[in-house]
Amino acid sequence: MKKSGILLILLFVALFVVSQVFFTVHQTQYAIVLQLGKPVGGTLSPGLHMKKPLIQTVEFFDKRIQDYDMQPTEVLTSDKKNLVVDSYFKWRITDPLQFYRTVRTIPSARARLDDVIYSELREALGRHTLTEIVAEERGAIMEHITTEASDLVAQYGIELLDVRIKRTELPPQNEQAIFNRMRAERERQAKQYRSEGREEAAKIRSSAEKDRAVIVADARRESDAIRGEGEAEAIKLYAQALEQGPEFYAFQRSLTAYRKSIGNNTRLLLTPENEFLRYFE
């Protein structure tokens, strides 16, 4: 029993010593050895390595590309337009020793990168108009920001790979102002269209009235001509009738006069010798 206990203790001590002396660096990692908080040696390559137990520790860093989503920020363009920009950037550690000496941890590195890129973003976007940022020169602006920020963060052992804008929006107050301006513009266009429509309607109405007047005048002239021809024909017929039978014509005219002048309750004060009564004799 004593020998088994001693063996277990020795095995435990051996495992502890091995865990304190040997360590493995993965392919996706950088590793540096720290002695009393200070780097010792250079960057370790992937594989199995040794360190002094108790007085030395190992710091691991991810060598893969990392991305960081920045908080949306409001910038002022060169044409005095406020713009809310939502962006992100990709970066990676290239010099672990320099990285540890300057920023030490990933959160600190992200904070430093955020400050640098935000400053470059505001400065670069402030030199361009809203249209250039949104459509015309967006790619060139992002490349310029990436280049400028890369030079600034290289001192931290960091390589900045890309800076991109995910989305651009207008501030809420600007959106309302633009909406009001668009509505006013649409109302102005609607009034213009209504005015042009009324003007066109007046022209059409005036043209129709003119055509109507011409048609009515032509119809009246033709009617007067036909009426005149009819009256002339009637006069001609009356004249022919008078020539053929003057006495009969006079008799017919008298009957017509009697029919029109004598009616119910009609009283005529005439002498018996009156010409009007000669056919009553």
C-alpha cells in the first residue's frame, strides 16, 4: 500500500512537472515565453516546446484573420450632409512580441484599432460628398482608409487587411426632413400637373366652342338659304296661282283670313259693305 501511494505521488509529480515544462503550439497560434512577465526569446513555431517551470509562462495569440464590427457612427460629408456609417474591418497579428509589448491583449488591440479606423473614417469621408460615398467612389475611399490606417497600426504588430462600409443611413431627423422635402416636391409637381391640365382643358374647351360656333353658323346660313329658297318658291307658286285664277286665289285667301280671325266669342264690327264680308253675300 505504501509503495502504491508513493508511486501515485511520484506519478502525479511527474505529470505536474511535464505539464509545467512541456507545451504545444497549434498551427493556428503564435506563442511567446514570458519570464516574470517579460518576453524571453522569439516567437515559437508550431510543435512541442519546453519552458522553465514556475518562473516561465506561455502567452498564446491567434494568428488567423479576425474581424470586428464597429459601432455605427455619424459623420459629416463635404456637402454638409450627416451620414450614419456602419462599418467593419479585418485584421491579424503579424508580430506577437511587438503586439504583446504594445497592446498585450485582443480586446485592447480592438479598442486601439477602433480609435484609429474611426479617426481615418471621419477624415476620409469628410472630404467627399454624399453621392461619392454611397455610389461613385466608395471602393476607392475604402482602399485609401485601409492604406492609411495600416501604416498607423503596424507599430502594434498588427496587419490591417480591409476596411469596409456595410450600410449607410441618414439620421432620423434628416430622414424626416428629406421626406418632407420630397412630399413638398411631389405636391409642387402635382399642382403643376393640375395647372397644365386646366390650361389644356381650357384650350380644348375653347377649340370645341369655336368649332361649335362655326358649325352652328354654317347650319344657320344653310338653313336661311334653304328657307329663302322655300319662300321664293312659295312666292313663285302664289304668283302662278294668282295669274291662273285671281278670283279663286282671292277667295282662298279670304277663307284663310276668316279661319284665323273668326273664332269662339269673336265679335267684329263691320258694315255690310265692307270688302272683308263680300264672300258672305
